[in-house]
Amino acid sequence: MIDSDVILQLIRDFMRQTVERQHNTWFRDQVEAGRQQLERSDVLPHDMVESSAAAWRDEISRKVAGK
């Protein structure tokens, strides 16, 4: 008879592998979607991204300074 600890470990391994496969599939899909956006020139200009990031950094700095 198989020990219950062995069964539990097999289940954990199976679940870990399943989650890893699902994550890898999701990640590859995200990369492919990004590549397609780039091919369509459906991207944000650098200046817009930098402006948004600067505003975010300023907001975080104010929050940290307020602590």
C-alpha cells in the first residue's frame, strides 16, 4: 500500500507542474500579444511613459516623506 505522505507529495508535484505550465502559457501569450502590438505600432511614446513614471515616482516620494 502507498503511504499517504507519498500520495500527498505526488499531488503537490502534479499541482506545481500544472501551475508552472499554466504560467508559462500565460507568459508566452503576453509576450506574443506585446510583439503583435509592436508590429501594429500600437505602443506609447517614450515621453508619455516617462512622464507617467515621473508622476508615479513623485507620488511615492511624497508618501514616503509623509511617513
